[in-house]
Amino acid sequence: MTELNAATLDYSKTRKQFGVTLGSFQVLQHRMVDMFIALQEAVSLMQHLTLTLASNDAHVTKLASGAKTKVGYAARFIGEQAIQLHGGMGMSDELKVGHYFKRIGAIDIQFGDPAFHLMRSRPRRMTRGHARPIQPRK
């Protein structure tokens, strides 16, 4: 994800459109800031998970599933934005951006996709004090 951010920032500083660099457009600057924020949130969450693993906390399984979910969504967001900002060249084999995006897609589903881990980490609903899940209505 860091490489995608760096490649996108570099591309926006060098690519010119309408006589100015892409990085000078405020809308694209905001998109790149959103990418950076998503990256920093993912890094912070992984650091928190690492510290929790080291302390042998009882809730580490839920935290790990939550981290997998958040990092998966952040990685996909960063990859999609990088492809969009690179245009058609983003998916070509000439740039590393397409390779990184495909790699993120493969890593994202390894050991369960974000949707699986979201379902796994959310608390179960309880009925009348019993720890059994509510059955859907037919």
C-alpha cells in the first residue's frame, strides 16, 4: 500500500494535463490525502494488533479479525484510487501499480476476505439472556 501511495504521488507530480501537473488539481489532492489517511489507519491498527499479540490479551482473535477487515478495505480503496489516478496505464504491465493492485486482491482473500472477518468479529446478538444467535424470519 505504501508503494501504491508513493507511485501515485510521483505520477501526479510528473504527469501533465491541460498544461499543468495532475497534482495541482485540488480534487486529486484530496483523493491522494484520503489514500494516505487509509494507509496510516491501517498501519496504526497493525501496530495496535502487534502490541496486543505481545500482551496475550484474551480479545486478540476479534481484534485480528477486525484488523483484517479494516486493512483489507483500506488496501482495496488505495489500490482502486491508484488505478483511477493513473488512468488506463494503471492496469497495464508497464507500471507496477497494476501488479500491486492484483497482489492486494490476492492477499485480501487469503485466510478469509474482509466480509468473512467482519462477520466473525462482530458481537452476536442475544435473545432473552441466552447466548444463541437470533434466527432469521422465514
